[in-house]
Amino acid sequence: MSNASFIKAIAPDAQKIYRNYNILASLVIAQGCLESGYGNSGLATKGKNLFGVKGSYKGASIRMLTWEVYNGRNVQVYADFRKYPSWYESMQDLAKLYINGTSWDPNHYKAVVGQTNYRKATKALVSAGYATDPAYATKLNNIIATHNLTKYDTKKTTDTSTDVDKPAQPKPEPSVVDIDENFNEDAFSPDIVFGRSSAIPRSDANFRIQYRNGTIIDMARDLSVLVRSLVISAPAPNITYENIPGKNGSYRTGKVFGNRRITAECTMYAEDAADFYLLRDEIYNALYQESEFYLVAEGNPKKRWRVELSDSFDPERSGSVADFTLTFESASPYCESVGTTQDPFTFDASLWQFGENLEDTIPVYKHKTKSFRIYNAGAIRIDPLELPFVISYKGASSKLKITNKTTGDAWQYTGDTTSKETVILDGVKARKDGVSIFGDTNRQTIRLETGWNEFVLSGTSGSFEIKFDFRFYYF
């Protein structure tokens, strides 16, 4: 079912909820879209249950796999959910929750009932603790704005049916709400429906594959694969020592970190026995690639791992379902930020997250002054001999020198540049307008320590701009 078809199907019932329970139709529709994957979840299709309500409805229930937290871990268990005769009864139960509140607080959702501004209604839901997702209200607002759902916030209808248990409450007319069309959806938002299936549960172990050409495949949504667990091993430290004759112990000469291994326990769900082989081949084609690709985990969506499949796997089939284990190898001991320092550091950019060591002060990576600071939010020193790091300088100069006072590194070009020429330091390479100038430099590199780095330039003349382009790296 398409998104538009689902909305059209439930809109009349949502308007009935609005008339009888005084709860905005736009809110009820948006919650149905978000929580059921636009009616495509297994619970919605088999049980007409849009909001994941457990238990039974007039003695009817449906047993489904669900995720629960036990001892701090996500585990998959079977649970009984209410099975409704139609979507309307599901929406009616939601309305009764808002009307009657909880067992410990009958006024728990009072701020939602009678609200005529959908943004205030979604904010009230989150304030009442309806969802643990801090972005729940934002996601609902985006769905309402995208599909112009406020047009359903009207009580004009030819339907004269009523509910015997509806509450006697005032029914204010909906206000005119401005719609903000300039928004960005979270790449992992559950209201985005992907290719094959919307019925596969997504835990924090689910992941997406991002190929070098930008194509993205979601294991749950595109390949009908439930990722039951995702284990990222720690890198093996390799410490080297040198024995010195006549002295006790040894001399520590260095330390490096080895590759990382990522293991995923998976279950694939084909539509039927005939579809099993088609789905199996889709999974093979997605994972067996000539070159490396990136793995982005649901629970850590703004960091990525450069990996490749390192071992074969054989799905253990049982009808149209099969279990298998995937083993990935990362040649790098580090994961990297999805965003680069040339991306905007804003919430709307949807590229950053908690845990990336970003500070309240927004860092700047383009400067037009001779002294400035550069922030490395990662846990790893940026060494251009190992990690991508590009510095570009555009403007006039004579014997340009770039010094990182924090590390003591200095790079210098013995030649001149005009106001229109650009010098680029890319790893150990140095070019001016695409032509190598490595032989005219001091053959040094610039490194970045973690945290703030103090820079100073000399040899500049007139106006100029210097840019730093890199990612942040973490264990």
C-alpha cells in the first residue's frame, strides 16, 4: 500500500475520531503512518493494529515477534497484540487512552484532547512521555506538513453515526496552522518506507549498506532481513618491543591497532517458498562486492565503518525463513563520521549525533585570518600519512608557511601564488592549480591533535581563504 493510499483509507475514520473524541484527525493519521509504516507493518496488515497495543480486543489477539529489553539488552520475543476488526477500532483505542489517561493519572494526556494546533498536540504527547524517541514530535510534524494532513481537521461530514461511549466535551473548530515545507527527515526515520518489506522489526542492530556510488540498501526494509545482533569487535593492539643486551626488560618501540571484525546474526523472511531463492540471491548480490563499502548501524547512524564481507555464509532454511551469520572485516581500526568538516554543523543537516564529542561552540573550518583554531572532534589524531586530510589555500602569497603550533608541524612552499591560484595539500601531495609543487616545499605534513589546534600563517599577502576538509575518527 502506498503512503497516499493509506492516508486516504484511514482519513474518514480519523475525522470520526475528531468529531467524537475531540482529538485532531491530523495527529491520529500521522501517528498511524509513523507507527505502522503507512499501514504496511505485519501488525497493521494482519491485526489492523496501528499503534502496537498489546493484549486482546474482545477476545481476539495476534501473536507477533517484538523487541523487549531484558537486563539492558534488546531481545526478540513473541507477544500477544490486540486484533481489531478494522483500523477504526485501533484508532478508537488510542483516543480512549488520551481521554481516560493512565491507571495512575487520568489526566495524563489531557493536554492532547481538545487541542487545535497540531504542533502543540505533538509536543504535549512527548511531554507526557508517550514515546521515548525525543524526535517523535518532529517526525509527526514532518508527516503532517508533508501530506497536508490539517485538511482533515474538520468536522463537516455526511456520516451521522456516533459512538455510545463518546465523551461529552466541547468541540472547538480547528485553527489555521502554517505548514513548514523546509525540513529534512532523519535518514533512519521509521516513516520512510523502503523497497521489499515494511514489516521487519528494526532494532538498534539493523544496518544499512552504503556503496561508493551513494546507493543505500537497508537490511530490514530492502532485503527483508531481521538483524538480531550486531557485534563490533575491539581492535587487537600490536605493541613492538626491542631487547637491549645487558638491560632488564625491553624498550617499547611502538604500538599499532589491527583490523576490526563485525559480526551480524540475521534472519531472512521471504514471502513464500518460491520467493526464498529470489530473496537469497538479492542478499548475495548486495553483500558480495568487488570493493569495500560502508556499514551504518541503526543504533549509531552518524558513524560508519568501511568494510567488506570476509567469509561465506549459508542460510539455514526452514520454509520461507532462514538464519545466517555475516562476518565483515574492516581494514581500518576506526569508524568515521558520516559528515565532513565542510558540511554544516546544524540539526537540519542530519549528519551529527551525540557521542561525537562536538561542543556547544560551532567549529569553523574556513578562515581568512592569519591565526585561527581548528577543532578535531574525533578520538584519533589526524595524520595525513594514514587518514584523508585536505588543506586548501586560495590567495596571493610568497613563501607561504602553515604552522600548527599545537603539534609543532610546519609546511612551507618556497614559491609564490597569485590571488586566483589555489594550493592544495592532500596527504603528502602538494599541488598548485593541479600541478605538483612537492619539490618546492619542505616535504613536511600537517597533523591534527584531538581537540583544538592553534594555527598561524605567514607569507600571505592581500585577502585569502584557507579551508580544512576531513572527517572525525573514533574507536
